[in-house]
Amino acid sequence: MLQQVHGHSSGSDAQSRASLRGDLQDFLGGEAPLHQLEDLTKVNPVTLETVLRCLQARYMADIFYTNAGCTLVALNPFKPIPELYTPELMQEYHVAPQPQTLKPHIFTVGEQTYRNVKSLIEPVNQSIVVSGESGAGKTWTSRCLMKFYAVVAASPTSWESHRISERIEQRILNSNPVMEAFGNACTLRNNNSSRFGKFIQLQLNRAQQMTGAAVQTYLLEKTRVTCQASSERNFHIFYQICKGATKDERLQWHLPEDATFSWLPNSQRTLEEDCFEVTREAMLHLGIDTPTQNNIFKVLAGLLHLGNIQFATSEDEAQPCQLMNDAKFSVRTSAWLLQLPEDMLVKTLQIRTIRAGRQQQVFQKPCSQAECDTRRDCLAKVVYAQLFDWLVSVINSSIYVDCDSWTTFIGLLDVYGFESFPDNSLEQLCINYANEKLQQHFVSQYLKAQQEEYAVEGLEWSFVKYQDNQTCLDLIEGSPISICSLINEECRLNRPSSAAQLQTRIESALAGRPCLGPNKLSREPSFVVVHFAGPVRYHTAGLVEKNKDPVPPELTGLLQQSQDPLLMMLFPDNPKEKTQEEPSGQSRAPALTVMSKFKASLEQLLQVLHSTTPHYIRCIKPNSQGQPQTFLQEEVLNQLEACGLVETIHISAAGFPIRVSHQSFVERYELLRRLRPHTSSGLHGLYPSKGPFEQPLCAKEATLPAVLRDILYTLPASIGTVATPGDPAEATPAPLYCGRTKVFMTDSMLELLERGRARVLEQCARCIQCGWRRHQHRKQERQRRAAVLIQAAFRAWLTRKHLRRLHTAATIIKRAWLKWRIRMAFLASKELDGMEERPESQAPSPLSSLLPPAQTRLLGAIIRLWPLGLVLANSAVGVQGFQRKQVVYACLQLPSGSPNIQTLQQDQAGITSIRALPQGSIKFHCRKSPLRYADICPEPSTDSVTGFNQILLERHRPIHV
């Protein structure tokens, strides 16, 4: 802000101050731009202005989800973004080790609740409260969460379980379009506004698989069937059957295209929700067959025609009001569609029955025009309310399972948002009362209870001022006098109620209440209630009659006379049942009013919420026109202030969002003692807030702090220090604090503990795996050795067998070879020796018998003398060679004992080898040796002549003979 110095200001000072402010903002906000801050607790400073600018920057960057401590803020984009809700993205958040590290999303909240159920940390059951104004996107958020749970909680192993899970998943998803068609309508602020509250309980078995579900509804706005504000519409289902029915169905239900109905305003508008085929297909999946669907739509068409019945004012009060001229066709058509007697229908609407006196005398009184219209509207409302309740029971029966089949549940609460219209009545009072109760639940759960728990545990805490709405709840439901008690008392009085009188009673009895606003400018009887989201003016006209919600017994009797199968089931003819207005003897039990029943059901819902771990999603509407990329700061600012978001950010950022009892902490993190170092250099000073306990403890509880210290000593010293109780210097909260009965920690500390626990579990798993692998390795080694021994023995046996065969074969071959060799050598030696020793007469030639004697002798001489010529012709040393002389002697058959032989032994030359090949040319007298075995002797003797074809005479020089 620009300040003046001595009444003047300079441009340079302005620039310097602007620069200083920019530097300070950069220092507080850090280097990250506002649209990159995924948690509003990191905004510095935490004010409405900075939070608003952060949300606006993220919204303009198409980032619609932002964390706010323990709450998720969801901005309505007012445009379809299919890539933000794909099944692939659901799986990405489901399989992520830490979904909190991903971008903020409703899938993060869904996965956190699912993992809390799997961890079995008390309280195991989870609940998600989706709150916000009408049109902020609560219905869409609940629908996406149901799709997410249907995807991640449907992973069975058996085929039968898979089939059951798919059936439950499909029916849970199909319940959405049916309930939105029959329970949602177009209002001034939202085209698909839920006109009822619902709590969906998704039931999981021990394996965290979805086995069933249950739906509970709260306060259907059935008056919308007969009365719609300006620019608003009736329930979607009426427009669906009028726009989506075929020609045959239009003829069957008497819905011509040019027909107009007084209870069907703004029918020319076409919305995305006017999809008749989607509703019919969803009903078919829920088990509602086509004939039953046609019966339902025929009854709805009958209600539309019932709304066109108009009565004229009767001049004589003793005579009933007559029908308008154009209403007779509507009466006839409505009676035919509802299967009611036409005369009885008209008479019931025109005349009411009164029972009076102890004798219960029956009187019939004609109704005025207003009373006829009221009875007509009451007939339509009671039929539609019963039909809606029957649809809910059909949905529950299709997804219901026995209590033994599920152990935990995740609850989704989709309740109508805070409403403030120009004309507010009993419906808006109940809706805003429910939002006040939910806001109180949020305050008590995360703000008030958190601070009080810190004080009880001895934790130093600077208390944050928050907006408590208990005074407003005391005004609405407090005891002994409140708005509800005064309205219910008016209902019990046996006199006509006056709007002005009710206003006077409220203002006089509740005067001085801080949440009862001034009401001076209103011309109509009304009162003002200052809610947490702003003041709302409620008109008292018709408030008491709506709270009574009377159903005349003659209307119930009329519906019991119907021949329609659906109406006969909705209104059974049971004479034992007594209607609301029938007395019981001389005393009459107090009738339950709408507010009484709604309060009882709301209390039951809050008991369920208190028994679960709650999670909150705050839906914010950027603008009331439903335009994308339009962020109106004033409207968003009112919503932020109304929901107490800034106070939530303060406490979530400065406090300990995680609180675990000592016993649960030890049971979960006792295994961290395995990581304890040899020297205790960890977190010290983690003692109870006031020294020893005031009361003596048992042995198990007495050892609990020591176990906690052993666990905490394993944490690194860099985590931070713990504030010493009672020391104001250490007022800043540490990441972890050990209170009297609980351990308080931040998300970062929980992450460290879980990381250490995962590390220990990983070590244990590794030990188990190592032992198992060692066992498997040893087993495989023994098996391998046994296999090697078997293989070696088998191979040795095969080798020995093969060697025996080879040895046998070699022995046989060797024997045969030796025999043949010996035989051949013997035959060759015998042949040569025989020819040298035998006389010619003893070895006659085979040709001697064929030749003359002279030729026979000549041939014998040639045979004897041709080696002599060979020797003499190839001798290298002449006639002095010893071997040559031996050959000559042999050829001439001279005696070997001649004395001249002794002198021949001194010769050094002669025949050197008889086995070498011939050197040079040799002229043979015969081409082949006459000896039979001379050429094939395997190993002849080296000093004997065995064959002349192999004789080689070594020569030194050629000698010509």
C-alpha cells in the first residue's frame, strides 16, 4: 500500500515499494508459480487472497483438483474432460507405490480409502463426504468414485467370483442413471441437481473385493412432482418418457407430441440428462424387465394427466367443486392409465371424509377448490414417493449380499448442497439443516477434536479460531425450544395454522439467538436463519402443512382399488394397517412429521460416519452460470469462507494429521528395531508429556515407552527434533511427538516409517528368499551330482560294453590275420624252398606232359637259368659280388660248401636289398614269376629270395654282360 511522507508521495518510492512487495511475495511463495502448488498448505501466507489466487491460477490452467491438507478441493470445469477419468488413469493411481506423489485427483482419495481398508487399521471402514453447493459437481464426483471402486476392487481369481463381481459392478454403475432420472431435476443453479440425499455403502470381503452394495436415500423432494419454481423443471424421468418414447408407446401411454402438461414446465429445453434409452437399459440391467418398465412409465404418464385436472370454484359450499370443461378428458385418461374407477377418482378428490366423536361417525364434506388441488397433488406425491422407494428397494435387492459375505465397507455420501432461493420452504430448511450437521461433523472431526486431542495429549498448540456452527444447530434443533420443535408443535395442535402466527411464535420464542437474523423488509411471513454459508429467508406459508405431510385415508383406499399390477404392489389392500389419521382407541399417538423423520435418519447417518474414517471432498462452483474458463472470485470466496477451508488449511499445515495409539504403533512398527544402529544416535527426548505416568501400569504397558524409544532410535537424526513438553522455546511442532496415549506424526514422518518398515520387510523377504534359494540350490546340487553319477555309471557301462565288443572283434580279426599271415608265409617259403631243394624230376611241370621232352628240358633250363642272366646283367660289382655268386651257385645247383665261398665273404659289394624296387631298366625273360605265392607274401624273409618280381639289384655302375 502506498504511504505518504509529509503529505507527498514520489514515483520512485512507489516503484521501490512495488519492487519490495514483489520480492517479498517471491520469498514467501517460493520460485514455483501458483498453478504448480498442488497443496494449499504450501501457500504462504495462508489467507483467503492467496488461496483464491492459487485456485484461480490452477483453474485457468485446466487443473481442477487441489489438496487442502486433509481435504480435496474440486473445481467444476463445466466442460467434458474424458482424459481425466479414463480406466488407464484409474489403474495408474491404483498401482502407484505412493499415490500422494501424483497429481491431486479424486482417485487419490479413492485409492487412499481402499488402502486403508487393506491395512486393517482401526477404524477399518471408510467414508467419503462429498459436499458443496448445488451445481458444484457432487453427483459427478460420486459417480466417478463408484467407477473407480468398481475397477480397482474387482480383481477376483476364480471365474465364478469374477462373474459375481462383474454383475455387482455393473448393477452399482447402472443404479446411477436410474436414481438420477427419478431423483434429479433441473434447478436455477444446476441442470442435474440431486433432489434427494443418498449414502451408498460399497461392501468388500476379506480379500478387498467388491461383493455387494446398499443404497440409503434421504428426503426426496416429492413436492417437485406437483410444484416447480420458475425456470425450473420436474424430475428428469417425465421429460425422458415424453421425448424418448416411440410412436406405439405414445399411443399406449396417451402422450401425443403436441400435448401440454401443467406439471411439465420448460419442456422445450433439451438437456444431456434427457436420455431415455440409457435409463431403460440401466433398469434392464437392474432386473426390471420391459413389461415392468412399461408399467412404470404408464403410471408416470397417468400422473402427468392427473396434473391437468382442474376444478372450478363452487358457489355453494355444500356442493362439490365441478370439473373444468377440458379436465374431463384428463380424468378419463388418468383413471385408465392408473386403472382406477373414474367416478371414484373424481369423488375422492372432491369430497373428504371426516370421523368425529367417540362413535367414530363418518361425515362427508365437499372440498373447496384449493382443497381439491391439494388432494390431487397429495395423490400424485404419494404415488411417486412410493414408486421411488420401490425402485431403491429393487436396486438394493439386486446388489444385496448376506452380512457374512462382506467384512468392511466404503461409504459415499452424496447429499444436496446448501440452497438459497427467492422462495425457500420446508425442503430448503431440511437441506440446509443437513449441511449444517455435516459441517459440524467436519468441524468436530478435523478442527475442534484435533485441537482438543492435542491438549489432552500434552502437545503445545496455538489454537486456531475456527467458525463453529453449533449456535445455528441449536437454533434449528436445540432443546427445549427450537425452530423444529415449534413447527412440530404447530402440527400437533388441532387448529388451522397461520403463517403470520408461526412467524410471531418463532421470533418471540427465539429472540436473542445470534443465528436468527432480522426480518424487517419482508412483506410475507418469514424468518431468517444465518447459516454457515450465509443467511436464508424461509417463508412460513404452507410450512406446517408440508411438515405434516398428511395422506387422507380415502386417497390410500382409492389407490388400493387400482387394478394396475404396480399400484397393487405399492399399495396392498391390508385392512390391519391403520392410516396416519386414524385414532387408536381414545388416545392418538403423535404423528411423525417430515422434520422428525428426517432428523432421525440424519442422526443415524452421522452415527455411521462417526464409526468410520472420514474423507472430505469440497466441491466448488467457479460461477453460477455454468460457463467454462470463468472464475468469479466473489462467488468462490463466499464458498471458501462458508466451508471453513482456510481454517482447515491452517490446522492441517501446522498440526499432526496422523494419530496412532501406542499399541497400534508398536504392533505395526516394532520390526523397525531390526534397523537399530550400534550407537543410539537417533531421536531423543521422546517421552510422555509429564514424566512417568500418574497411575501404575501393568508390565506390558510399562515396557511400552521403552519399545517406542527403541523404534524411534532407528530413525535418522536429520528428521528433526521433538519439542520438549512445557518448553515454550520448542513450540514448533516436530515431525513426530509421543503423547500420553498416542503417537502424533506428519505425513512425511509416516512416509519415513513406512519406508523403514518396507525396508525391514524387504530384508526379511530377502532372508527368506536366500534360505529358500540356498535350499533349492543344495537340492539341485544333490540332484545334479546324483544325475552325474548315474550318467557316469551308464556311460562307463556303455563304454565297457563297446570296448568288449571291439576287443572281441579285434581278437577275431587278429587271429584270422595271423592265421592267414602264417599260412601265406608258410606257403611262400615252402614254394621257394621246395623249388630249390627238390630235383626237377620230383616237381614235374604241368606242361611236361603236353610238350615234347626236348622242349620240356629247355623250359626247365630257362626256369632255372633266367635269374642268373638277370643277376649278371644288373650286377654293379661284377663277378666278385658275394650275393651274385650265391645266386649263381643256386641257379647252377652247385654245392654250397665249396672252399671258394670263404673268400667271397670279404667282398663289400653285391646285392643290398631284395625288397627294393628296381633301379633302372631290367629285361625280364618272363613277365610273371612262375612262383604262385612270390607276389603276395605279406612279410618275406630279408635274407632269402622269395620272388623275382620284387628283386632289386643295387648297382654302382652299369656293367654290360
